[in-house]
Amino acid sequence: MLCDCGGVLVVIAIEDIPKHLSSKEKIMYNRVCDVQCQKCDKIQYSQPYDDGNLLNLVKETKKI
């Protein structure tokens, strides 16, 4: 993620997943995070952190 000034936004805090959710609900929960620009120190709150999707499986490739 990039800041308006062109600096890189670094995650400084991540929302905890609520404990009352079931295992399935925890997988689907969309957390937010706070980010800070390394260049201008601007902090942006409640930015999307993940979208609840599972990781893509890595496919086997053929050696060349």
C-alpha cells in the first residue's frame, strides 16, 4: 500500500478477531488495521487487512 505522498504504508496495529465467533465465522471475518507512512508519518486508521478468503493453493509446476 502506498501513501498519497508516495511513501510505503506499514501496518502498525491489527484488529483482534472477536472471541465469540465460531471457527467458520473467524475464517470469514474481515479484520481492519492501522497503517503509518514511513515517509511522512501519516497514520490511516481502519484500513482493510484481509478479506476473509482462504489462501490460494500452490500448484505443482514442471521442472525445466
